[in-house]
Amino acid sequence: MEDHWGYNKKLHTFRYEILFKSIDPQIYENQKVLELGPFMGWFSEQLNKRTLQLDLVELHPKAIEGLQELFVQEISDKKVNLFEADIHHKIYQLEPIYNFISCCGFLYHSPHPFWVMEGMAKLNPQYILIDNYCGDQSVYLKDAGAINQYGMRQSRQSTVPYNLVLSKEVIMQSMKHLGYSVYAEVDKSMYNAEHLSLPAHYTEMFDFWKKNSSSIWFKKST
């Protein structure tokens, strides 16, 4: 089952299930939750089953279409609110009503990740999940390319041709400075994707995620 740009729903749903297994369900069950960059809504589907209210911020045209189809009834009932907006700006326009903010697979696509982290902290949630590709260097620029460049893919305008990629240590130090301590770091070492019976390149994609990404739950410090 291949969706957009080679991403597979079955594989990515499994990834998000791993993130859920690492945490107390009370964090998101019957709570108001914000998801930044939901893309095709694979994580959103899981959240929607458990949350009181789910707000999504996305601007990719294809993703917007997919999310509207996925949550037709929920959007009508106002259980899911879909904001077609640039995350960098919208996050500073929202009210601080969320117990939990999810930021998975987005931060390394942004040229302004510190701005995004500051915006999440400004909303004052109790918990923040950041799942992020991390390089070996503390901070480095990555050529964004036509597909992955946030400016082209999300803002629909030409911006700087780089993404700013942060290491796990820089993210943790930044979040600590913003008043959030590490609550749980997801251990992905015990998982593999072989049981999904997918083509080899998807298994390789999963292994790359295991090795080169950090998945950290942060909790507001008391």
C-alpha cells in the first residue's frame, strides 16, 4: 500500500503504534491534542480514537485533501479541527488549551526548528512528543530539495533552500531551557518491520528511522 512519495501507510502506522506504547494513555485520552504536520493523517487516526478534541495544522495541498476525506464526520462535528496554515505562524495564533502536542516527522523539514519549539512551549501543554531525524552533528544545514523543502512544500513560496537539522542533545537542551524535561525516550531497538511483509525498501526505511531518529516525550517541569 504505497501512498505519496513512497510512504507506506502500514509501515508508518506501525511506527506511530510504537510511540504510543511508550507512554501513559491518560496523556492523550479524553484530552485536547494538537498535531503539527499530520501529513496523510496516519498518526491522527490513532489520536482521533482516543482524544476529546484533535486540532491539526497542515498546509500541503494533497495532505489537506486526504485529511478532509479521512475526517469528514469528525470535522463536521468539530471533534477534529483542520487548520490549513503555515505551522510557523499558526502555532503563535492558537490558544493554550492542549494537554499534549505531537510534532512527529516535521521539525527536520523546517529551516526554523527553534521557532517551532518555542511556539509549542508558548502553548503551555503538559506533554510534547518530538519524533525527529537527527544527524551526528549538533546543528547542521541540509539541502532541502524540491520535495522536502518546507518553504516550497508547505508555505507555497520560495524561501531558503535549507532545513536546519538538530541533534537529539540540542533538542533536549532547548526543551529544558523552555521548561520541559525528558519524560520518556522511546526505545525502538526491540522492533522490526519484518512481520508487516512489505518490500525490502520499506524495511530499510524502518531500520533507518530506528537508527537515525530520536523519539522523545517531554513533560512540563514543575
